[in-house]
Amino acid sequence: MKKASLLLTATLLLVACGGEQSAEVEQDTEDVMKQEAIEIDFVAANDDSIPAGTIVKAQGIATPITGTEIGDEFLLTPKEAEGEESYVVSNNSKVEIQDGQEISVYGSYDGKTDSGAPKITATIIE
């Protein structure tokens, strides 16, 4: 987990400097994050069994809350969800999401929102 955080920080610094090398480092960082990510379980997230900062992967249907652009938040509802099983996702990737789009997100599990919904800060959206 610390390794992924350090790689993410290094990527951001290199991206700010520009260059072809930074693109390679960014891809390497994404690859590491995808390998380390655990498939998030809604029940475990809801009962606080997943520590904040854990690198996770979640899949589902996106529904915008504050918008569809980078920096906005959206709900991610797993396709097999029963009832109110949704994650609040903060979009910190380079991808704009669309309402109803089926996506996968990779990022950091951030505990719960004030309303009690599990929250993920996504750095990769596919």
C-alpha cells in the first residue's frame, strides 16, 4: 500500500516535469496499483473491515452526483447490487464518466462519507 502511494507521488512529480519518461513511470504506477488492488466487498466496506488507505478495485454503473468531470463525485453501483449498495467515488483520474456507464475503478478506500456510504478515491477508471 505504501509502495503504491509512493509510486503515485513519484508519477505526479514526473508528470509535472513532463517528458516521455514520465509516461512510462505513470504506466508502471498504474500497473502496480492494478496488481495490488483488492476487489472491494460492500459488506466488508460497510462494517469497517477494510482499513482506510487500502488500494481497491470496484466495478459497476456510474451515476453522477456533482458532475462527470475530473474532481467530481459519482455513485458506483455494482450490477449485482440489491438495494442501496453504492460507493461514492471521487474522480481523480483523467477520464470523464458518463451517466449509466459501466466502469471499473482502482483507487484508495477512504472509509465512509458523512452519510455512511463507502468512499473510494479513484485514480484509474476504465
